[in-house]
Amino acid sequence: MTSSRHWAQIAERGTSLGMATLLLAYRLGGTWLFRLFLFPVICFYFVVRGDARRASREYLQRVSNRVASQPPVNLRRSFGHFWQFALALIDKFAVWMGKITRDQVEVHNPQLVDELLASGQGGIIAISHLGNFEICHALSHSHARVKLTVLHHTRHAEKFNRLLGRYMGESSVKLLQVTEINVGLAMQFSEKIENGEFIAIAADRVPVDNPSATIACDFLGETADFPVGPWVLASVLSAPVLLLVCIREQGKYHIYFEKLADGGKVPRAERQHFIGQCTEKFARRLEYYVCRQPLQWFNFYDFWRRCQ
């Protein structure tokens, strides 16, 4: 990709045969064999995708400018960024095939979800491309009361998601591909939230159908555009909003919940203020977690290229 392209326009370069081979390697030999097959693939992309490599190094330099204790930003550090993305792919396969269990996951602030469940109300969960959101599927058996619909745009990874879909087990987490949220979808989401269900939506990617539907705020020392969609949806549905981050630390998966908005009706005259406030909160907390685990924010394009 080039810096002028939208993130969702990145063509999927992998083949179904290649991904099926990786899956077979995982099923036959587990993680070690998967890594053995995946390593040359990541090396290839690291060499040929100069644009992604530059974006990685520029991003890591921003983190280094923010956190003095970070290692030097060089090709080795950037390759580590690519490799962490590869490890996240392994986790995706592991989750869908039931290889990651509840005891491998530690949940922080679960009472935020429990309180909403106790009240019979659902809400909106703002997620990001930091860490591995799919780990939440490992909780579906022990937290069957939590029903979650994940909104995502999968056109750029259609083959991968179709392949994973063959191995999805029973889960209270459902995937819903969307390119825009219309009135009909908004009504469905309203019913889900009223019934105590949750809607998850990425808040660190500008919308596919309307890149100008963004709001600017500071992120890692420079202005970047964030989508307004999650916050508009929250205001229209009068829904509470939780932040969810899942990162891997010290060999364990950690899921963090934080409250971003209490819910309740937002008057039209106050909607813009509400959107700006939520975006600032989200960007600030995302920056905090990104600085903790910078190699786990899988961002290989120019995030700071302005949309407007």
C-alpha cells in the first residue's frame, strides 16, 4: 500500500492454499510447526513491503519519543513488530480451535460488565487493533451470559476469515460484517442492547464508506483522525460504552475493561461535545496501552495521514 490509500483498500495477498497449509501445519505440529512455516512468509513481506516497513518504524519512533525506555528503533525492532503480528495470527487459530483456555486469560475490572448484566442492559464495547480481541472467545464458555456481536469490515481479509469460519465452535460471540450502519441495523442494535447484549466496534480505524466521518485528536504527539461512528451510535442508542483491550504480557493474556461513557440520553445539542469527549478518552487510553506493548498494535500504514 501507499500512504495515500485507505487501510481497507489493502489487497489481501495471501492465497487460500497458503493459509490452508499454515492451518494444517498448526493442526499437525502445533505452535512450533506453525511458526516454522510462518517465519519465511513474514520475512518475505518484511522485505517486499517497504511501505509497511516504513510505517512500522515511524510509528515505533513516535512511541520511542514518548517512552524513553524503549529499545532503539531499527530494522530488528520493526521486524519484531511484524513477527508479533504473525504470533497474533497463531492466536487466532488457537482461539477458534479451542486451544486457549480460560486459565490462560486474566480479566481486569470484570465488574463493569457484571454491573450491566445485573441491570439487564447491554452496551457498546470500543475495541482496537491492539493485541488480540479474539481471545474474548476463550471466555464464551465460562461467561455464557455475555452475548457479543462484533462489527468488522472483512473485505480485505475475506479468505482468512472464511478459512477460520470452518473451525468456529459454539460461541456467544458473533461476527457481523458491515460497511455502513443504516437505520435498520441501528434498530437491531438497539434491541440487542435492550436485551442485555453487547456490540463491539473498532474505534481506531476510519470508516470504510465515509472516511471524512472522523474527529481529530492528539495521539502519540501528533494529530490523528479517529472515527465518530462508535460514539454516534452510543449517543443515538443511549448506550453505555466500555473500552476493551487484550494484550499479552508475561506469557498470559490480559483483558482490560474501562468505562468510557455511562449511557443515557444525549441531547442533540450536546452530541458533538459527547463525541469529542469519548474520542479523547479512547485515544488517551489507547496510547497508554500502546506504550505498554507497542509491538502489539498492528498498524502498518500511515495512521497520522489526515482524512480531511
